[in-house]
Amino acid sequence: MGEGAKRRVEKEIATLGDDWIMISYWGVQRGGARRQQGMPPNLTSEDANVIERECSAVRAATPVNRISMQVVSGYGNYQTNCFGTRPSYFDIRRWDAAEGRLFNADDMRMLHKVCCIGATVARELFGPIKPVGETIRINRVAFEVVGVLASKGVGSDGRDNDDVVAIPFSSFERYLAGREVSGTLMAAAKYDHDPATAKQQIRDLLRQRHRLADDEDDDFRIFDRSLTMQANAEATRTFNTLLTTIASISLLVGGVGIMNIMLVSVTERTREIGLRMAIGAAGYQILEQFLCEAIVLCGMGGLFGFAGGWLTSKFVSSYYEWDTVISPWMAGLAVAFATMVGVFFGFYPAWRASQLDPIDALRYE
């Protein structure tokens, strides 16, 4: 379960990326209260242009305007998130087309009425029908579906990343947004640069463009995706530590139980031990006998325990949709730990058996 949680975080980082940055406008804070003053004088599209041009640690930037709208196709209708953005958004969010193509700079320049839809929207609007080439209507404006975005699933925040309709920013502004302007920018750090450096460059540039004095607070907020991913990774490490602690306690309790069983076995077989010693068995041979018994007991227990864990993990994955991972090295580690428990907790009873006096052992009832 711990490995499954770790793999899920790693998969989300690989799918969504940890180097993108979101900038939103909020208003200027005065006297401890934040007062909304509308949008800054700079257009968000121009802000994006300047960020791309002047921030050396940024590889791409785009305005994003998101509105929830009713989308209608010839097969159904669905309320979803429609957003306008530039083609660079797909690079920022590491998004590819599973079918068809992504819209491009020509679509932006020519104000083409095209869109790319997520896997959830494709399923809700078209069912088994291939969406590429079909037409959907948003606010009674017809858009051609040119691509279906590769599925990204549900993120750690519970949001369905496939429940989207992406439209070229210029077309979105002209046909859908009306007077509503974008209040969000998306940017991404270059692959060989620290996202923190890109974040600081963006902040310094926007403060300069918005003419904010040194004693004034930012009139925007920067959200760094890497912080969320770090928090998720830390939570996963904490979860793994908890599971390891529980497993260690279980091993300790099991080991004490095995030691008690072996001690009882030594006591019950005292006459047998005395008889073996009387006919010539050495102390080390008695030690080997009982130590091997403890190791075999723990090894078999490890195999049965691993089989039970494997069945439990399959049950959890099937019925609770919790990612679990089982690998050969885990199986080997589990059995090896069980064997080590046998050696550690079986040594004392075995040593005690090897130290028995043959005469006293033969008299034992």
C-alpha cells in the first residue's frame, strides 16, 4: 500500500508536472484588509508575452480564462469547464492529444472555432462515437473538435483533469468570454532551471509592471505546483513510515511468540534432547536442530503471510480502488525478514537446549 501511494504521487508528477506556476489577481491589501480593485492596468496576454520574453528561467507562459458552461453535441449535453488558452498551455501542463491534434498558432491567429476536449467530456458528449471532426455548441457557438486530450485522471486534490474543453484564447475572448477578462496566467520553468527561480523572476517582473512600491503587497498570488507535490510526497513518506512502524511491531510480537513456542518445544522435548546427547549428539548439533526448526517455521510463516498479503492487496485494489504494488523484491524481502526473525528469536531456545545436561534431561518428566 505504501509503495502504491508512492507510485501514484510519482505518476501524478510525471503526468501533470511539478514545474508549472499559476498567477492569479486578487486586489491590493490596505490596512490589513484586501480590497478588490478589478484587474490591473496590464492585460494578462501582454503580461504573458513579457514573462516569456524577459524571464530567463521561464520556458512558456499563457493567459487562461476559465468559465463553466453548458456544452451541447448531437448526442447529448454536459456542464463542464471551458477555458481559453494559448497552444503553449499544452507544453506547460504536459498534455498531448490521444486522438486528432492540438490547436496551434494558426488557429489562434485566424480565430478558428476549434477546440480540444478531455476524455470525460468526450465520454459524456459522444459516448462510443469518435469525437474528432464532430461539432459541439458552447453558448450557441459551434466549435469543431480537432482533438481529444490524453487522459490524466483524477488528481490528488480530487479534481477530474479530463473534465475540460480547451479553446484558442483569441477565439474564446471573441466568441465566449465577452467582457469577462482573464484573471489567471500559467507559466512553466525551463527544464534545467529551479521553479523557485522562475517564480521569483515572475514576481519581480509583475511588481515592476504593476508599479508596486516596496512597502506594498503583491496584487497577485503565485501558486507553485512543486509545493503541492512536495507536500504529497511528504505525506506519502509519513504514511510509509507509519506502515513500517506497524509492520515492525507485528514482527516483534510474532518473534516473541515464536520464541515462546520454541521454549515450550524445548521443555516438552527435554527427554528427547537428553537421549540424543546420551548416544553421542554434540551440543552444536542440538543447537542446529532447534535453530533450523525456528527458521523453517518462520520461513513457512513468511510465505503464507506474503500470500495472504497479496490476496488482501488485490481485494483492496478491486473493491476500494487503492493502488497497491507487489514486486519480486518485496516478496524476497518479506521472506528474508521472516527468516531473520526465526534466527534471532530461535537462537536462545536452541542455545538453551544445547546446554542441557544429558543426565538431568533423561530424568525430566
